[in-house]
Amino acid sequence: MKNSIVLFRSAARPLALSCAFPCALFAMAAAHAQTSGAAVQPAEAATLPESMVTATRVAQPLTDVLADVTVLGEQQIRDSGAVNIADLLQRQAGLELSRNGGPGTSTSLFIRGAESRFTAVYIDGVRLDTQATGGAPWETIALGQIERIEIVRGAAAAVYGSDAVAGVVQIFTKKGEGAFSPYVGVGAGNHRTGKLEAGLSGQSGAVDYALGLGRDVSRGYNIKTDGNPDDDGYRQSSASGRLGWQVSRDHRLELTGTHTDIKAEYDGYTPGLHDMSNSRLSTLGANWAAQWTANYSTRLSISESDHRYETEPSPYLSKTKLRNVLFQNEWRQGGHLLTAALERREDDLRNDPIDQGRHQNALALGYGYTGGAHTLQVNLRHDRDSEFGGETTGGVAYGYRFAPGWRVTGAYGTAFRVPTLYHRFSQYGNPDLSPEKSRNLELGLHWAQQQSRFSVVAYRNRVTNLISFGAAGLCQSAFGCYENTGRAILRGVTLSGAHRLGPVNLSGSLDLQDPHDASTGNLLARRAKRILKLNADTRVAGWTLGAEMQAASHRWDNAANTNRLPGYGVVNLYASTTIARQWTLLARIDNVADRDYQLARNYNTAGRAFYVGLRWNK
């Protein structure tokens, strides 16, 4: 095929992408893969944040982090052109997206092939989850006011408790600093897509503040060809706020809040109905950070999140409320770090006829050491659940710098996830369900030198008591019931890197994974065995020009592996420039070749999409 490259080969046909400028950049990436680096996009490589908090729940230098992590900064998020966080995260190493249509429709995000509910998700430290399907409501998280995202791959239940079986995603909204700084942004794209955002931030004396508002609309496209022959659009409104007070040099108080409301059209199972979903997500958090001595500090956090999901004309309404109280203690002495945390978690579900709640009390202990070539992290946590009793999880990780720029790491951890209240008390529920459990082992090799990074991480996560939808008989429904029948093996290798070749920044990742049902050997639904992601950008005459490529091998839409989803590959292009003082122009073309592919059977993706945005920032 002229002017094309073959990415993956399926049984049906080769998967090819037409390309010109992208292929030239990606060819250079392939030629220099042996000197590429970590899973951080190139535009961020030179300004990589110096520390992160998600891996151990305390701030630590990135050079000391033993987990497999990715950090996304504000500029990278802004240049992504994505509508919500799931669209951005699927471009990162080890993550896959499944969605029944366009933005606003039911969305799942898989880390290392694990179920979507196996990822713990937080916004400004506020826990997100839905006690209906389980997992964060990704379709309801807007990107407009997000400043930073931290991704941790691997079991982290010894730090975060239930949910963190496969990883953690921590989202941070903008924090005010410096002089008063307002901003306004507008954008437009095909499918009558429009975007408007505005906000302000700053600091006055001991008080810092940030406020942001956003509105996204789209007429959409027909997401299901065998459903209604109409376009399925969405309307999304979002807001976020943060207020901080530095009471003294050693004490800080902070309030955070977010709210998103998205109405999305979708095509359900009944032809002829004009289906509509309405999702709302609100978070509220209060924090007090105190430095009592040079070595000892504490943080007290109280938070609440509310998620409401409703559909019409098919009647369905689900409400999840989560409350958390966390008291974190840190003691630092030289290269040693001791942590102790007390946590209270409360979950409530209102889903007619369900009106249920539960709580967990936990004690978490941690020890970290960094000295010379050695880095060690040990965590132990005990959760006492009001329904399932006690559950103890642990994790240990070690890193050794055996040569300049080189480090080898190893980690082992256990994790668990308690069944959702819907899994136990709905008409499909089984009150005798047990928590899902896992044991994760991983080994990594990492190299970094200036702006070049490379890593290879191999992992194996064994999940038992996997909850699946089985045959009728254990519940009220004659259609089927939830049951603990599954065992899954999530294993694979992730290669990722970044390298600067002259004026061109290159990065990419390759995931070779095998997430399968241990009983049948079948591949888990909607998961690919091979996933390739490449990115390149450069500066030309004041413009930043970039290209992205994403490709995945075939997947199966069902657990029986009878409904095949063919592999796919897409190329995206983007460009940005400063057109005047304080004015920035962004343009993107997604799926340049207008490839037809599906992330869920019979649900179309958008095809070629255009977007142009203009932003003013003082």
C-alpha cells in the first residue's frame, strides 16, 4: 500500500494507516526506540513536575517513586483537545477505553486490562465511585479546570484500600498563585461542537483562589446504525473552585469543589426510543495541613462525592454518595519516611428498591527509605468492613540504581474490592458475594538521561473471586445473577519511552498484554493483546506541530469470545501557536484517515473530527 504503514496484522486483514508527515516523525521514533524514555509525553519532558503524591499518598520526588507512573501537566491537558478525561487517558501507556458511543455515554477505562472498577479515582483527594456498576463515572469528569493528572499502575490497596486493584488515577484542579489571572477560551468543531470556558485564579496575601466554568455542546453523530437514525449529541456544564488560606507558615486550610452535569443522547436496546441520560457529579473537600515540627506533619481531610445517573424514557435512577475522613501522619528523618493513616469510608446507594449503605474503618502504615543507590517502600493496611469484616493488604517495592541513569525495580502487592451495593441487593444481586482479591507482581527496568527516558515493566496480577454476570437461580431475576465464579490473570509487558531527536520530541508506548479468564482462557471482553501509541511534536516558525498514532489489535465484545471487534489504527494531528500577546490558538484533526472502528459492538465512533480553539490568558 502506497504511503502507508502496517501496524498490526489480524486474521482478517492488515491494519494500515495512510500517513505522510506523521510517518516521517514516527519512522524516526522507531529508529531511535532503544534510547527512548518514560511514559511522559515529550512536551512535558523538560518541565516534568519534581514530585508526585499519588504513589504513596505523600509528596515524594519522582526520582524516588518506585511505581509505574505517568504525570500529565496543564499544557499537555490543554493541548489534548479532549472533551473529557477518558479521551485523554486512553492515549497513555497501559490504558484502554471502551465506550457505548460518544462523550457522555457509558465509559470504561481499563488499566493493564483490569476491570474499570479496579481503578481508584480521586479529584483533589475526593474519592469517586458508583455503587451501581462500580468504578468511577468517567463520562462525567470534565477536563476544563484540571491542572494535573497522576496515574499509578499496579496494586495500591495497601495505601488506598478497596478499589485500587489495578491502579490509581488522581486528578488535581487548578490552584491559585501569583497575581490575579483571568482566562477565557472558545472552541468549535464538526458535528456542531462548541466549547466555552472562563475562569480566574490568583493570590492575595495569605489567601489563594481559583474558579473555573465550562460549557460543551455537540449535535453529535449517529452512534448506533441499527438504532434510531438520528444524531446523538450531548450538553455538558462544569465548574470547579479552590480556596486556600495559609494561616501561618506551618498551617494551611483549603476547600475544594467540582460539579459536572452532562446530558447525552444514546441508542439503547429498544429501536424507536429517543434515549437520554443525565449524569451529575459533585465533589466537596476540606483539608487542614499542619507542620508541627521539622520532622512531623499531619493532614486532615473530610470529603464527599455525589453521583446521580438517570435515563429517560426508559426509567432508571441511581444515586451514589461517598463520604471520607482521612487523618494522615508523616515523620521524616533523613532518608526515612514513616506514615500512619486512619481512614473512615461510607458508601450509600439509592436505586429503587435499593436503599443501602455500608462503611469501612482502616489503619494504614507505611515506611519508605532512600539512600545511595537503594529505594525501599513498604505498606500495610487493615480495613474493617461493616459487611465483610477485616481485610489486610500489603505491598513492598524496591529499587536499585546499578549504574548512572539506570534503575531496576520490583514490587509485590495484594489488593481487594468489595462488591457494590447493587451487586448484592438489586434484583440481579447476590447478598452472599465475597470481595474480589488480587496478588500483583511486577519487575521494571528504567533508564533516564536529561530528556531521554526508557522503561520496560513486566507484570502479573492474579484476580480471584471475580464477580461476573452468570445464570439465574441465585437472585430474584430470571435473566441472570451476579456471582463469584471468575478467576482472571492480567499479565503483560509495557515498553515506554521519550527522546528528543534534534528539534523533534518523540514518545511512545507498546503494551503486550494477555488479560484473560483463567478458567476458560478467553480474552477479557473489549481488551486487546497489543496496543501501540506514538507521539511526535516539533517547533516550526512559532508553531508547535504534532502527530499521534494509536493502534490496537482485535478484541472480543463478549466473555465467550464469539463477537469479534477488529483491530484499528488512527492518526491524529495537532498544532498550536501564540497569535498575539496572551492569545493561544489550538487546532486538532482526530482520525485523519476517517477510519471506521468500534470500541463496543454496534456502537460507532465519531470518524474524522476537527476542532479549533482560541484561549486568552492574562
